[in-house]
Amino acid sequence: MALVFNNANVEHGKSHTFTFNQRVTNVTVGIQGYSVKYPNSDNHVRAIDVNANIASISGQQVTVTANCVMYDDSKNYAYGSVDITCIAVV
């Protein structure tokens, strides 16, 4: 068994499939960073929600999803991307 690390930048609401060289027996994902900004500079920030989730594990492949959204009290929304690290036991 070995730990294998793989990285990807995933846009809000999208998925990404990591492919490893052997069958994955266990996996976790972590967030290395994220990027989100309003299209103009005159907005306050009410909240920023960022997450990365494992959608499926199948053989040598792990599919993850990402969400990255920022909003203010005036219902202005901005969407970004998430830098995901997939750590697999193969």
C-alpha cells in the first residue's frame, strides 16, 4: 500500500475525476486553496462557502465535486474555484 497525492483546480459546481495507477482502497480530499471575487469592487461580503466532496470511488478513479460561492446582504453572488488535493491509498 502507498499514499498517492493528486491535485486539481475545480470550478464551482463542477466535478473532476482523478485517475491513479492502481485500485484505490481508501481516499480523502483536502482544500489547498480557493479563488472567488465579485465582478466589480463595490460589494461587501456576508459569507463565503467552500467545500470539496468525494462523489464516487470506482477502481482506479475518484470523482470529486467542488463548491465555492460568496454573497452579500443584497443577494449579489460570485462563484469561484477550489484547489483540491486527493489523497488515496493504492
